[in-house]
Amino acid sequence: MASEETFMRAPAPTPKRTIYTEAMEIFNFAADLIGLDKRVRLELEEPDYEHIFYVTAKLKDRLVPLLPEEAKSFADLPVTQVRNPDGLERLANGNLILNGRALLGSDVAIRHGHLRLPDGHVYQLVPGESQRFKAYRVQHNQARGPYKGGLRYHREVSLDLFKALAAEMTWKTAIAEVPFGGGKGGIQLDPREYGREELEAITLRFMYRLKSLIGPNIDIPAPDVGTNPEIMALLYRQFSDGERERHNLRGIVTGKDVRIGGSEGRGKATGQGVAFCIEDYYADRGESVKGKTFVLQGFGNVGSHAAIILGNMGARLLAVNDADGTIFNGDGIDVNALAAYVADPKNLKRSVIGFPGAQRIEKKDLWDVQADILVPAALGGEITADVAERLKVKLIAEGANGPTTPEADRVLQKRGIELIPDIIANAGGVTVSYYEWIQNKRMERWSEAEVDQRLERAMKRNYRIIRDISRNQPRKTEMHDSRPYCIGRTVDSRCAAMILALKRIEAHYLLEGFSQ
Ligand code: GLU
């Protein structure tokens, strides 16, 4: 006979906390609250597919600058006069890529693999070798349509991160009411460390591997951190090259340049969406954005466009930071001048640091700046509980994906700091991606005014539904109908957004049923 212990259940192991489990906390909370169908919950709790694969590419020869101490032993090395400076491509880390026949015809003086350039620095000549990169595509859910979401090129990526970001796309596409599911992927590399032609080779090889997993009606990538319209163009070319119906494949990626099938207004769409939400937040309170002050974390695609648009609405940017530091101007930073400064090709790091119209402050002091609004528009997990305790703002509009940790969320609630959660605040990007995809399918071209108008309506309509869910205020207006989504009690805004997403996704499963 089995002893009694045999039947005692072992204590459940405490699950390891990861980026994904953290991101799913709000999912679990909202799912409990609305009594989400058990099987739907199981479907959504883990991604449909998690692809990991590898991409190889041949790198170019490069010149790596020596540190001053290292360069001492080359004190008498003569200068190499370069005849073809166009062949040298300088990267943000100071390395030089040798494109084409960069040094051909130059008076090359090499000693032990080192040479001195006219800039006075000694460089080590590192021959280009082949390199392998780890790549990912997580396809989280397709109940509402093809998988959709960006491709991130960044050194700190992982399966765990991409699972969280892919799930977030599933919620976001449901909230934006675009007929897509969620996906995300990318490559583990810092794009600033590679030359233009190298990035092209890596990107083409990436698509060569990705091609069997995606398609314009299966899974549609887009830009994310570290990628841009140029990368999208390469992906489109590699996917469609040699295909008989090449032009029917334009919708394989969104976020393309407008000259090759991209949509007007896509570049600024995420920042524009953030601004529409903030505008509606104040309109609801009978106030306006005019005269408000804001602080910005990150000055990439999302941050810079949000800043320009909020600036045009009459708000003042007081401080902004990026990976290299923080700048501040109590009278307001001239956002257009800052955007021009960052875009200047001479600004290799694309950094806000050194901008003449502001003073440099300690990087972490960004969080202490008193302002009406904070727009985090950089990477995830930046607003921790400690940061949340320090903040001197009244509203946070999340331009980034997952910028706030669950602990920080609780602090913000306790402190009464209001929140426009990421899955509505930054949904403008994927919304205009949908417009681009329709235009590609129909071979149409919409004007910027038309895109903006549609985006404004979509953002405000869905944001109002979320506010109504949060306040438990079911109602129907000319613009929106929140009656099917309110749950009979008030909830915080992040939970309200998740409820809207889950109810829309659940409807697909409940109405269509499950295939066997
Ligand atoms: N990467 C963007 C996001 O996180 C855009 C995704 C898309 O347009 O598919 O929402």
C-alpha cells in the first residue's frame, strides 16, 4: 500500500521571475477579473511559436582606433594619406569600415598591422571575418489576424524579451482594432557597430531565413528599436526578389519609405498616437496641452516625433535623455533644433548630448525634473519602483513598450500619478502599419491628412473606451461605445486596457470555436 506521503502534492515551485512573467502579471490579473474563458487563457498564456535561428555574414575589414597608451609604441609611424576617403565609413564607436577599395592608391604605411590616419590616430587593421548572429521571431497569437510586430536590432535581446514584446503586440492590435495578432523578433547585435553594407548583408540573410516563417497574410514585420525604413526596404527586396507576383508582396513589411509603398504619416505615427492620447486626456478634463510641460526619455523615432507634435500643440519640453546622458532647459528646449542636431551626420552617436540649446545634467536627474507629463520612449523596465517614488510629474504616457515595472505601477497608483498605458499610448505605429498594409493590398495611396484623420479617430475612440472601462462608465456616444466592455467596477487604466484587449480577442475564440 502506498504511504500517505505518496499522495501529498509537492509544493509548487516558485516560478522564476522573467521579463515575460512580469509582463504577464497584468494579463493574469485582468483575466481573473473578467473570468476569461479557461481555454482562451491557455491559448494566450504562451506564444503560438517561438523561433530561434542563426544568421551568418561576412564582415568587412575595419580600422579600430588604439587607446592613447597603446598608440605610444607607434609614435613614429608616418601618416597614411588616404586617396579615397569616401571608402571609409566611420561608426559611432570610432571604428572605420573599409568599403570598396578604400585604401587603394594611398601611401599605406603599415607596421604590425597598424597604421596612422591623417586624423593623427593609430588604428589596428582588423581583417573582416564571418560572424554569426542569433535571431528570433516570436509569433504570439493570430486569433484576430496575421501576426504583426516589429523587428528589433539590439545587443540586449532574448527569447524572454521577445515573448513579452510579442504578447504586447497581441494586446495592442486588439486595442487598436486592427485585424492582426501579435509577433516580435530581431537580431542580437548593436547596429551602430556595423557598416551600412554589413547591415545590408546581415539583414538580407536574416530575411533569407525568416522567409519560410512569414508572409503578407501570415506575419508582417515592421521597424522597432534599431531598425528603420532602410532596413524594411532590404527585407522587402529579399522577400520579393524574383517572385512572379512581386508587387502583390509589398505588404510583407510595413514602415517602408513612402517612395516604395510606405504610408504617409507612418514615420511619425507612434509619436503622433502618443500626442493624440495626451490631447484627449486633457480634453476630457476640460484642459488643453497648450502650456503644459513635459519630460522625455529617449529621442529616437517615437520620442522625437512625440516631442515635435506636443511642441506644435503648445507644450514645452524641459528635459530629455538618451543612452549617453540628459539635457535640461527650464525655459523649454527648441525641439526642432534638437531634432536637426541629432539627425546631423556629424553626430555619429545620434545623441542629444552637446546640444547648444540646453545644459547637461546628471543622467539620472531626469526623473527629478518637475513637469506635467513624462513620456518614456526608450527601452522597457526603466521606470522602477525607486524611479516611480521620485517622479515629479502628474501623467505618464508610455511611448515605449513595457517601460514600467509592476512594482512601479503600484507606486504610481499610490502616488496618484495618472497613466496612459503603452498598449494604447503607442498603438499609433501599428495602426498606421495597418493603413500601409491596406494601401499595399489595394495599390492605393492615401494622403497624410487622411492617415492622420483616421489615426486620430482610432486612437481617441479606443482610448475613450479604456477610460470608460476604468471608471466603470458604460455609454455610447457618436464616437465610441464602451457598453460591451465595462465590468461593473472601476479598475486602473493598465488593467482597463488589458480588459478591452482580452474581450476583443476572446470574442474570436468564442464565436469561431477551436479547430481540432
Ligand atoms: N514596433 C512597433 C510597435 O511596437 C510597430 C509595430 C508594427 O507596426 O507592426 O508597436
